[in-house]
Amino acid sequence: MLGPVLIANRGEIACRIAASCRRLGLRSIAVFSDADATAMHVVAADAAERIGPPPPRESYLSIPAILDAARRSGARMVHPGYGFLSENAAFARACTEAGLAFIGPSAAAIEAMGGKAAAKAVARRAGVAAVPGYDGEDQSPERLAAEAAAIGYPVMIKAVAGGGGRGMRRAETAETFAAALAGAKREAAAFGDGRVLIEKLVASARHVEVQILADAHGTVLHLGERDCSLQRRNQKLVEESPAPGIDPALRAELGRRAVALARAVDYVGAGTVEFVADAGGPLSADRIWFIEMNTRLQVEHPVTEMVTGLDLVEWQLRIAAGERLPFAQADLAPRGHAVEARLCAEDPARNFLPSPGTIAALALPEPGDGLRIDAGVRSGDTLTPFYDSMIAKVIAHAPSRAEALERLAAALDRCAAEGIRINAAFLARALRSAEMQAGAVDTHLLERLRSREAAARSVA
């Protein structure tokens, strides 16, 4: 295997990548901004390189700074993690041109699948059904309004290059379309691409995604699906695998679609194919549509690791080093059930207002007995407004879904912080809600639960 590995990221994912490197005997190199000089991921790696001041554009999003760090440190591989430059084709290409192995797909595959409009074009060629919509080159407000009317309201307006729940606006009627379009375009500009696409809004929707793994020798496998429907403002907060209500036949069909899309762009590495499912009735193949592909490791990859027994970061590294996948599709049936919750520094009682500051004390459950903790901070660390509010992921695995949900809820009960607010108690209540227990999930469930709690507080 190659190495050393420069980890072009921060927080819990940088710590998690460093752990796999250590287990495989590979030297890991962290990068850090001035705000992260003493951060947990810096300590977790074997070495560390400064890349600039706190603003991401001057540090974690700076391709020259990261390539300079790789050169100084003697790195031979670069792992981008998720977010930041992980789906940036120019970064992947720059790594390759610098003689570094980029741990991810080729720049061409990122370009083909990284943008929502381009990915939908690939889906059409691969015969995979996508959500009805418009992704054309004519971006005039008049044309977009006409296309929205032709699709039929309500519609969702999405930034072509958006992600993480940003750059998305819902338009219920023609009268609200112009304002929604303006908002989506404003956020789209932040991604360096002002284009948007319009999709038919699936009113009662579930977010289902399929993990794929592909080597450079023609093997493409799917590792089952995840349900990521518990979201707030289009940002996932709870993910599970297998998805409730998906039987083996439907799992195989979704896997077939995901593999077809990966093959269509000669994909190599780990990736995730995302679908939207109509939750207005029983799940079926004709009520599930492709929406986009994430050409990177997902935040929620641990639930797939828990039910398959695979270390996805290890296989990213092995694939980047040219190794073949040694297992077959039949070897990858899910075992048990896994659920993950994203622990964020925010205050649910104040409309999830971010809660930066110094962590006076942080208590997280001990891992083991079906419980995994992927943390990126510890007591004494300071959370700044420059970066994402997620501080840790708590993942539970058990033989059944009901057991996994309660194991995770009980773990969240044991999470506590001083100096900042966290969302652990709210997520524990969501996991114990009647809807979640019954598997009756959709992308608006968390908001309904929050509104229900707010109404109860106002009465009290």
C-alpha cells in the first residue's frame, strides 16, 4: 500500500481517517488552520501541517495551501474526507498532476456526477429514473418560471453545485416562485455556480441512498441502503441501515441502479447514490427516483460499516493503492441494524441556534457493546463560527431495529456538555417517537416533532 496519507480535512472525519491509517500502519498527516492548531484531529495524526488562517477559503478550501502541505510533509496520498474539497474536480486533478494519489474517484467522474444537472443526464443515459424536472442551460427567470409551471407546483429549486442542504428552496405556487428562485440563486452563487435546476416536489418524501464501492479492475458493488429521512432544513441528523420497509427485492433493484450509474462514469472508490422515495404509501421501485450522487465518503458511512463489518476508509485506501475488491455481492447482506445520530452544538429550544464557545466539559458514552463514538472535539476545545456545528456522531448496532433505536437513544441520554448547548436530548426524543418506532419516517418528521414540542412548551 502507498502512504503517507495527508488528510485534507478537520474534525471527526479527520480523526476517523487517521484511525484507519494507524491500524493499517500508514503514516497520517493532518492539516490545520490557526483556529485548529491544538484540535483533536491534529493530535490524532502522526504529523501536522499549518495551511492558513481560520476562514475556510484561506485554509481547508485552498488547493495551493494543501498541495504545499503535501509536498512539505512527503505525503504520497491525499484523503479529502467529506465537505470542503472532497467533491472538487480541480482538486482531484491537481493532486494527480502533483504525483499524489487522490483517495476518491477521478476528476472526470466527479465532473460527471458532482453536479446535479450533469448527474441527471448520466442517469437518463443509464436508464435510471430521475425526479421529473428541468436542468437546461436557459437559466432566465422567465424560462425557469415556465418550466416550473409545466412541471406543476409545488416544486423544489436546487443549486446545481449545492450540497449539505444549502442552495435549496421550495416554491408552493407561481406567486412564491420568484422569491424562492432569488433565494436559491443567492446560495448557489456561494458554490461558485449560479445555475439551478427545478424538480417536482415529492410532498411526503423519504431520503434513501445506496453505498457503492468500486475498484480500478471493473468490480462495482453496492453495500446496501441507508435511510436518511430525519432531517432539519434538508440537513441529515439521523441515519439508519437497513432502511425500514425495504425488502430484499427492492434492495437489489436500488443496488442495480446505483451500480449502473457508477459503471456509466467508470467510477472508482466509495460513493453514494441518493434517491427520493414517495412516503405516501408502501415503498416500491416505481415510486423511487434518483436525485444525485455524492462522489465521496458520506458523513453517515458508519452505519454501513456496522451492518457489513467493512472499514470503508480502509477500502478507499486499498482501492487507491490499486488493490482489487476481494468479496462478491452475495457476501454483503446486512447483519443486524445500525442507527446514527449527529451530535451538534446547537440549541433546539431556540430554533437550533448554533452554540459556539469553549467546551467546559463534554461527556460522551464509552464505545463498546454495539456502540460507536466518532468524535472530533473534547473538553477544553473552542468551537468557532467558521466551521460546521457537528461535534460527534453516536452510532448504535443491534440485532433488531427496535433494539438499535433504544440503544442509541439511551446513549444520547448519557451525552452532556457544559459551556455549549447540544441537541442530544431532542434527538433521543425523536428516536423514541411513535412515528420513528413504527418506521413511518419522512423528511418533515423532525420539524413536526419540533413544532409539537414548541406548542407543548407554550401551553405550559
